[in-house]
Amino acid sequence: MASSKNNTLEFSSAGSTVLGTGHVKSGRIGAVQVVLDTTFGVLAADNVDESLQPLTGISIPAGTVLYGEFTDVQVITGLAICHRY
């Protein structure tokens, strides 16, 4: 049986960083969990295609989890948790 790459990520052992308004995080980020409605200024990932709808500059609702291989995240307003891998 094939397994998803996301199923093999061990977020709990890699750690997390909480980002509030104005905070920036760089590094290896496997998921971004939105705790409060959040607007991102930067959400950079090589494997996330934003050509049809950018994820920056719009309000992402609380409860959303974005999966990818993020390298840079900037919160303009709101609260999000970056889970490292």
C-alpha cells in the first residue's frame, strides 16, 4: 500500500512555533495550522501551487491546516502554528 508523504511526517518530535501578528518563521515547515483567522504576508513553498489563488493577503479561517514544504511564513494578523519536520 502506498503511503502519503504527509503521513510520515513526525510533527510532534520536530517541534512547533507559534506565530502571532507580525511574526516571521523561516526553516523547514511541514504544516501551518491556523488558530485564529489569519492573514499571511508570506507563505513560501516550492510545492504549493498558488497560480490560481494566492494564499497571501486574504483571511484564512481558523481551523485550517495547510500542508506543504514551507520555507518562510509571515503572519500579518492572527495566530498560526508552524509545525517543523
